[in-house]
Amino acid sequence: MPRAVAGPEIERLVQLLARLPGLGPRSARRAALALIKKREALMAPLTAALADALAKIVVCRTCGNMDVCDPCTVCQDAGRERHLLVVVADVADLWALERAGALNARYHVLGGVLSPLDGVGPDDLNIPSLISRVHQDQIGEVILALGATVDGQTTAHYITDLLRGAQVRVTRLAQGVPVGGELDYLDEGTLAAAIRARTQV
Amino acid sequence: MPRAVAGPEIERLVQLLARLPGLGPRSARRAALALIKKREALMAPLTAALADALAKIVVCRTCGNMDVCDPCTVCQDAGRERHLLVVVADVADLWALERAGALNARYHVLGGVLSPLDGVGPDDLNIPSLISRVHQDQIGEVILALGATVDGQTTAHYITDLLRGAQVRVTRLAQGVPVGGELDYLDEGTLAAAIRARTQV
């Protein structure tokens, strides 16, 4: 913008909105305008909701999820299967699995995956708390829901090794053709994994 | 989402973010997660910027722009040409023209366009203040920067009629081929307008 079209407060709001994923400089400007124009209907409640969440959000000391309570909503939910524990890298992965609604379990958020290149070692992740939780809570099955990347699979192997002595079944997500996926758009690695893990019809 | 994955505070934040233009339910969830994870670097400053803007934003009594000061930044800018006044429907149009940087003028925000179907009449828009401003400020040229829609052009005609007695030149934006536009994608109305307004090379 060649000249200041509005006060620094509005420019600062635009700059901060532009740092949200999914919003660029242009859409952040549109979002700021929408907020300014819907002052009472949108801007005031959003400000209050942000301030509320900002004051209340904590990291769950049990699973590493982020929520407004500790233990978090998922850990407090008595209706979830007690013997199942799903290991995820990130809170975003926890939310994605909950969206899928395919299981009714508790989670353990590692806070990342092992990555020698980025200097992320076992001590940087919530792996010790995972191991002690598996023993204390008498978990029957640990589902490693980690990405099908080199680092994700390295992390899965590392955790599997640590849990080898424990009386626990360790599983990982199936690899194969994504639902709705077309074969000729898939990479060779996925196709090979899908063939190796083929199931009888 | 089948079950509550987080406290109501976070769900409310997601719902409010989803009402911003450019964000849907899914990207609002990603934005909320980004905020939660970047608590100090993003969530706290954004909350402060919103609260700051919310407390300070006012409508400029001179031109109808929204800003944190009255008169607004544009009206206060002494470097703008005094004899030029650009009439726009909305604050968003003012921002768009400022982005283009093609003129260095003051604005008058109507707050919409005349629309008999939607029940928007002359009294609902900042038209009386425009007319008195043109006389008081001794404006030399009024540029009607209104959309090339039926309602926009109706509004332009209405204002032109009101200003017929005043010593002021009234102009409107040129209609024609958009820069970068290809002829075979353009509608007949635009092509006809571009041919009518053809210029000698």
C-alpha cells in the first residue's frame, strides 16, 4: 500500500491476521474489514473468545493435548475405552482423528517426531511419559498414528522398541490407497504398500 | 465432530473464526490450532490488537471511512489533492483504490448503493453529506468510483443529477477490458463498452 490508509492499529490487526494459516495479506485485509464492519456482531465476540481462550488454555499434563482444562476434555471423558491409547505427533493430528470419529480412545501427544536432521531427540518429545503411562494405566493396545514419513516411521520404530518388554500390543495405521484415490495418481511407495498389505475379499 | 474434543471456549473460537471471509469451518479449526500453539507469538498479540482496534474504531464524520481517529487518516492527510473527491460505495472500495495507488485524493463513503429492491433509498446513504461537502470544500471534480452494476450506475446517475447545478466536474471510472483480460472470456456488455470508449493510439 503506497500510503497509510488507516491508523497503525488497523494495519497491525491486518498483519497479525495474515499470519493465520489460510489467510494471506489480501484475505487478511478482507477479514479485518469484515471485523471492522461487523463490530458488535463479530469483532466484539471474537475478541472476547480469544481473550477467554488465551487466559484458560493449558497443556494437559496427562496426554499433552491443549485445552482449557487439565486433564483435558478427552482425558476426562469417562466414555472412552480405557485399554486403547493412540500416539500422535501433534494436537492437529488428535483433532483430525476425532473428526474421523473412527475410534473412541485416549491420546498421547508426542509434540513432534524424532528428527536427527532437525536435532529432535527422544528427550525433546513426550516419550518417557508415554512409556510410564502405558505401564501405569495398564494399556492393552498402543496405536501409533504417526505420519508415513521417514521421521514418523523412525519414531514408531523407536517407541516399539521401548515397549517391547511391556505386556502391550503395538499397532500402526494401515498404509494403502486413500479412499477416493485413483491409482494412476498414487506414488510407487503407496502402491507397493497397498499390494503388500492386500486383503482377501 | 462426533464428540467434544476440546472445551467450549475453543469450539466458540473456531465458530467465530469460521465467520471471517476466506475461512471455512475446516480452515477456522486450523487457524484456531495455530493460535493455540503460538500462544505468546500470535494469540496474545492478536487478542491485544483486536481489543485495541475494537476500543478505538470510529466512523469518520467527514467521509464515512472507518478508522481509529476522526477525522480519519485519509481526511487528515494534508498531502492529498484538495479539489478531488472520490465517491465509493464502501470502505472496502476505498481500500482497493488506495492499494491501486492511482490517485491521491480524499474519499466519500456512501455506505452502499441505491437499491429499490433491497429498500435502500437516498436517505439511507451518505448522499446529503456528500452534496454539502462538495459545496463547502469547493471540490473541483467528483469521481464516481461505483461498481458497473445496475444499482451502482443508478446511484451514479442520481448523484450526477443532484450535482448538476454545482460548479463541479462529475466523472466516472472508465469501462473496458480489464488489464490482463482476454477478449474471448469477456461478456458482450464489457466488449461493447470497450468499443464505444475506444481511444486513438
